[in-house]
Amino acid sequence: MLTAPDSGEDLFMYLSVSDHTVSAVLLKDRGVQQPMYYISKTLVDAETRYLPLEKLVLALVHATRKLPHYFQAYTVFVLTEYPLQSLLKRLDFTDRIAKWGTQLEFSPKNDRKIICNVENRPWKVFVDGASSAMGAGAGIVIITPEGIRLEHSFRLGFKASNNEAEYESFLTGLRTVLCLGARDVEVYSDSRLVVYQIQGSFKAWDSRMKAYLSAAKKIISKFGTVKVAQVGRAQNKHVDSLATLASSITEEVPWLIKVKLIRVPSIGMEDNCNSAGVDVIVISTTRPCWMNPIIDFLAKDKVPDDEKEAKKIRRVASQYWPSADCKLYRMSFGGPYLLCLHPEKVNELLSELHDEVCSGHVGGRSLAHRAMTQGFWWPQMQKDAAEYVRKCEQCQKHAPLIHKPTSRLSPVNSPWPFAQ
């Protein structure tokens, strides 16, 4: 049964390797060893050829990556009879061993025990401030050692210059990660003045800048290590957008903003207005086509003036059915009704089936069959599909060469030698 450790308790770890797997078990010892966590890793093709000592180090590295919180909060004794410490300190071993050795720190306890401490990865904080006529704001992006991204926007309820907004974002970012329990922090800002004043390269002359610099040094002293660096605006674009958003908000209310992408202009012919809660009837302005006489006959019992055309409409009308929204469907052989397609939309459908999401660059006959299986029909499907395929540039480039002659062969009967 798995158990939880107590604060300040020493933990122990056993490593195990085989031909295809490495594993580790973390436990505590109170007279009786009680397991806490078990992890394993299946070796890939290259890892199966590692030496046994390399597999042991790989198991230890894998354990530190999976259980960093245990290694950072407790002292872990790795129980092994192999000289892992001397192995990782050797300079003549493989590059992978040297790489793993930089991630681990080892100090001997006795002949069979090794204390393993994981190198702490710092928290990364990207900050930026913005000031405009409408107000000032700050944006911060926090990346935890586990890679979790936290984003925040803060609106300043007072007038502030751009440099003051930069300092406010810096102080807000440090206060936030301090509340989250961070000890080692890397702060990135695109403000040269703020970064250089904190580093000591620039001197603060203004009284307000002196006060901000003093507050920054005071909060920095509460951390273990703090690294402050300047980044370009191109690498700080996302934080800048958060700060600009906060500085543009005029009402002091909580905001939850969901950003969606508008792919096409709103001035197009087709518009989905139902999402705004308004029922709008879209009037189609497509030109008349072969479907209009059939729809008029089935819906209004109206036939063309031409007697020959009217006779044709009456003959084929039994194969069609109009819906309530004036769409025409045609009966299929043993399948569902097929939606009759307007000639203006034929190329759009063929492009989707031939080039886009459903692309396969199939031939004309297969393309027409695919359109029918998708539930569409129009006259001369085979002809339109074949013409579209002949116009496809990719099909012309990559199609197999045709060795058939362009004209008929004229056979010549050769007489037998010395024929009389």
C-alpha cells in the first residue's frame, strides 16, 4: 500500500534495469520499508544498447524528471552497489553521461548510499507595461519549472508614465511568483531603463524612479536568486498585448475575454448572423439555372411556355423532390436523396473534394463518384469532373506519362522474302 512522507523525512530509492525496461521505486524506512511511488520506462531501440551502468543512470534521471517535487523537498538516498558517483565525474565517458551528470549533484554518505539532489529549475517571468491616454496597464506571463504557463493582465487605477508602468509590471510579477512559492526566478523585460537600473548600470535620478528601484531591490531580497535580463520587443509581443489590453479597459469590472478568429470579411455575401441571436433571412441572388423550372412545376404547378420544354419537365419531375426551403433533391438508386447543386457551386465542391481537406487528386470518374457519395448531384457530373481534373496543375505534373500515340497507327504488311 502506498504511503505519503512526513515533512523533513529522509527517503530512499532502489533502481532496477533489464534488457528492455528501467524502473525505480521511492520508499520511506521506519523500521519497515514502505513504498511511496513506482515508475518505469520502456527503452527505445537505441536505449536498449546502453551499458548496464548507463541504464542505471538513465533510470535515475527518469525518476528525477518524473518526481521533481520529492527530490526538491526531501533528501533522497539512492541505494546501489554500483559506483554511480565516480561514473558521472569521469571525463572520458560518453557525452550522454556527461549531460546527465550536469543535471544531478552527488555527495557520498557511505559505501553503499548516495544522496541525490535535483538541480532546481528557475521560474521564468515575462513582464511588460503600457501607458496611454486611456490609462495604464501591466501584463505578465509566468512559466513554472514544469512548463505551465500563467497569464495575467492588470489595470493600473492611477496615472502612470510608461517607465512607471514597466516598474509596476516588474513588481507585480515578482509578488505573484513569491506568493506561488518560487525561490529562483528569471525576469525578462523589454524596458532597458528598468533592467539596467536594477542591474546597476544606470542610476536613478528621478525621485519616483528611486522609490521604484528601492521597492524592487526590497522584494528581490526575498528570493534565493533573481536574474533580470532584457529581451527584444519581438520576444515580448504576447506580454505587450496583455498590457495594452489592460490599459485600454475603462471600466473597473472583472473581465473574461474569449478571443475567436474571424476568417472572412463581414461584408461578404454569406453571413452567419444567427450567432448574435437575430433571425435574418438571407436572400439568394444566384442566377436562374436548370433547377428553377423543376422547382416551379413541383411547388407552383407552373410549366415553361415552350411546349417541348414543358413536356420534358413533366417527364423528369417525378425523379425530384423540393424541400420547404426551396432546395431540390433527386432520387438515387437504392440510396438517400441527393442534393442538386447549382452550377456556380460545382467548381467549389470539386475543389474541396479534389484539392482541399478531402484531397486525393483522383481521376475524373472517381471524383464524380466521390461527389455523389457525399450527397450531391448535377447534370453532366462525369464531364465536369473530368474537365476539372484536366485543369489541375499538380495532376498534370505528377501523372504517369502516356505512351499511347496521338494518332492511329498505320500497319504496313511486309511481304515474305523472295515471295513470288
